[in-house]
Amino acid sequence: MLEQVSTTERIMKGKVISVNISKEKGQKKTSVGKVWIEEDFGLRDDAHAGEGLRQVSLLAQESIEKMRAKGLEVKPGDFAENITTEGIDLTCLPLGTRLAIGEEVLVELTQLGKVCHDPCAIFYQVGECVMPTEGVFARVLKSGRVKVGDQITIVE
């Protein structure tokens, strides 16, 4: 029997499905299982880490499943997201929302989607990209380790 979960619970809680990094921008990312996330910087050893408002990118597994339903063979990290989530509706969260990830990390949402001026390598590799409409970006407020299976909660 399926467990009944309220809309609020679906929005408020989720978990980390994959933690992903890449050496170059515009490329698919590789799942690493766990990673250190540095305050005001991003994921250690990731090409996108640095100052600014887009230190960490998040994409829901549910968004990836939409692409799989269209016949694309894609997996977490293929859209160059740092953290693949499940169970939390990232696209409905307002900018400024703070998310606790695991036991230590705190991020603040800074941007929903992004403008792709030219098709990126991800677009050429998978034929479409959901990051411009369903990916979210955040800056890191508190450092710590994040690993697959960690809980994600909205901090009130």
C-alpha cells in the first residue's frame, strides 16, 4: 500500500540521490558519492566552484525522469547538476529559501534556471536540457560534507 504524503511534506523534505562533480564547465558530471562543500565557494574539486551566486546547482530526479520518459538515456549528473535530489519540489521554492543538506551544509537558493545563450555540451549530448527551466542554484552559507542519502529540509 502506498504511503499517503501531504503536499507540504513533498515540498518540505527530500534527499540527496547523487553528488556530482566535473573538471570542466559545460560537461556531464560524475557521481562521487560524497563531497566537501565549502562556505561561499561550492563543491571541492568541481569546475563550477567559486565566488558568486551559483556555487551549487541542484536538479530533481523527477526532472531527469521527465527526460527519460521522452526516451533519453540520462542519469544523475548528465545535466551538470552538483546535487541530484528526490522528493522536494525545487521549482516551487522562492529565491532566498534556505536548505539544510545533511547534518552540516546550509545553502540559500539564488537562482531558478539559467539562460543558455548557446547550446552547451549537455544539450548536444542528450538533445535537451532541463537545467534552464528546472535547475536551481544556491550559494553556500555553511560548509560541510554531503553524501548520497542525506536528508534535505527547508530551514524556516
